[in-house]
Amino acid sequence: MPTTPTTTQQLSGRLTRDQLRQAALTGELRSVLLAVVDTQGRLKGKAYDAEYFVRHFVDGQSEAEMCGYVLATDIEMTPLDGLDLAGWESGFGDVRVAPHLASARTVPWLPHTALVFADAVTPDGNTALPVAPSTMLARQLDLLADAGLSVKVGLETEFLVYQGTLAQATAIGFRGLTPVTCDNRDYSLDQPAHLVRYTQRLATLLRRAGSPIEAVKTEGAPGQVEITLPYGDPVEAVRGQVLLKAAARAAADRMRLVPTFMAAPTTGVGSGLHLHLSLWDDGASRMATGDQPEELSEVGRGAVAGLLAALPVLAPLWAPNVNSYKRFRPRSFAPTRYCWGRDNRSCAVRVVGHGPSLHLEVRLPGADSNAYLALAAAVAAMRHGIAAGLKPPAPVTGNGYRTTAGPQLPGNLGKAVELFASSTLASTLLGEDVVHHYDTLARAELAAHETRVTDLELVRGFAQT
């Protein structure tokens, strides 16, 4: 009896092993992307022939490999010196790639293509690479589980959308771009038709990739959009963020638009990646007290205290770029001090909700951050606060930009790196090898900016010196 062809509709979303086999057999699936998430939060890997992938990685015992340098470069994929994982001294050898077949899903912006997330492991295949973002997050989640807790996560991402193509934006040096909206459209339901088409297209792509969104809203800056992803499993949350960035670019490209996830794409404009977090034990939230559903429990207070104590020394994980620090300005809705408050958007940590919905919103990471690393830092910080029995300071009840409560955020990446590299707490929470790796990456980012002539230098000095 002939095999019934698998339809595109049947392939939409998450894929089982049987669906992978069937789709490869019928030709509906022609390529499978086997990808790790790099230190910048991007998908890196190879596109395998679908039949080969099924034969060797689904039904067989073959081992995939890729050059270890994918986890040892700067944002422009420049190989770096001083890293143990890969370098000129070691010859840039391979690492093994272990697929998570349960993560298989369609990639609706690429024809006849599926994606499988993977972990980078040592060449012998026995140990996950400690510096890989997926490993770092998995380790923190395991340590949290050892303490009898799990975390639920929801992400909100802001980004800007401009008219034109990426090639056009590149040709003019990313200056003078025209946003898709011309004014403050925060919470507006009166949106331009082309922006509605774009966000609807983006939502459709993500739903068909098995990572649906929860909501869309326009934001305060011209052309700014916020996407809310569903609350739940932490690994699915960060995978959803990676897919969101890829889908946002794919949807924009088809409509002659171009998005950016820079933390501060223009002076006075900032885009954040807000982490909504709650801690659970055996299906019950541990955030609120039993008799006062809007008050934090001892676990919740320890989590807040840990975030305020540890995130200052982990800043390169949630603010990794020179540009990241230009988002932290007074009256910007981005924090300027490490403080917390009840439903207070001027604080670094906002406590919101009540009862089972009571949770923490960490407002520090920018849209440029790697969600795996930002979440790993937050989980490590909460775990530290709870284990050490830390108590939070008094909450800020007014304007967080006028308070003196809590230390100020570092004004630049250089200051953040010095705190990170010299911190015993950072090494204790992450491991010395991880701190060394990300310290090296951050210093490479600083070095890339030291020799570049900026527009501001020309404006201030061209005719005046």
C-alpha cells in the first residue's frame, strides 16, 4: 500500500521521531538544522540532509561535530586568543554535538526544514562543555533542583523595526533609518496596517515553529514592539527567545523591514529583555506567604536578596556589550540602581502579582543579552540568596531614580568586567573556567571599541580641534 505523503500542515510545530522519519521519507522534510546556541544567543550549526539525519542521528549512533570556535569568538565571529576551549594554540579542534531529538520542530520561514537543538560536549562525548550557554543554564537548574525548587519563566522582549532591508541599512551605516511608526504608540491599538501584518506574520511563524507567543504590544519609542512569550518551562522559554529573534528577522526580510535587538539602538531609546520568575516546589508556588498572598515568603525574600547581591558581579552575562550600558538612564523604565519594589518599574527587581501568580520581574537584561546566560545568572543569584539566608533591604516605594537605596549600576562594560573577574562569588556560582571564558569575551568586546572612531568623536572634534 503506498505511503500517504505528509502534509505541510501535519509538519507544523513540534515533531516526534516518527514524524521526522515519515517526513524525510516522503520528501516533505529535506533539511534538518542541528544547532547549538552560541555565546551571543544565536543558532550555530549545520544543515543536514533529512534522510541522512534520520538514518544517522535518529535511528543510528553517529556523532555530530563542529568546530569549537563557535563558542569562542566575538560577535563578529572573530577567533579570540586566551581561551581554553579553542584557539590558534590548540588548532581549533572540534567539539561533539549531542542532539535533543525531543526539541525537533519545523522552521516555517525555511522551506522543508526542521530544527533540532543540541548541546556542545567534549570530544570524548562524556561531558557537556561548561562554558556553553545551554550547559550553564542546565547546571543552575540542576543545582536549584538539588535545593528542592524549580523555576517557571516568562520572557518579554522589546525590539525596534525599521523600514528597508538589512542590505540598505548596512549601506548607510545604520544611520538615518525610518522606524515603522513615527511616534509613541505605547499600548496603542491603532497601529499602522503594515506593522500589524508584520507582527501577525511573526506570531504565525512562531506558532508554526512550536513556540507560540502570548501577546504583542507597541512600545514607547517609534518603531518599538514588545513580544510576550508564555510562562512556564525555563528551557522552552529561552529556546523561544532564540526562535523569536530568528523569526523576527525572517518575517521582516520578506516585508522589506529590518529589526534590531540592540539594547540602545539610538540615543535615548532602550530595549529590554525582562525575566519573569517564580520558584516552585512539587507543583506549588513558594513565592507568597499563606495568609498574605501579596507578601513574599521567606523563599521569595531570599530570591530577591540573592538577585540584588549577585547580579552586580554577574553583569557581563546579562549586559554583555558596550552598548548594553547605554540603556540604563533615569526615567527610561530601565533601572539605574540595584533595588527592588512592589509593582515598581523604576527598580531592578519588580515584585508583581499575588498568591500563586506572585513573581519577580528582573528588568536588568537588555534585548541584546543571551537569554540562556541572563537566566542562568538570575537562577544562580536566587539560589545563592536562599542558600545563604540573605534578607533584602527595604523596598523602594517611590521613584527608583531618586532613591539612594542600593548601589548604582556600572556605567560601562569595563567596570562590569572588573567586578566580574575579581569576584569570588561569581567564581563560586559559575566556576572559574566559566568566569575566565566570559571575562575574555567581554574584554574582546571592549578592545573592539577602543580603536574605532565614533560619530561623536567626529561631531565634537572634526572642526573644533
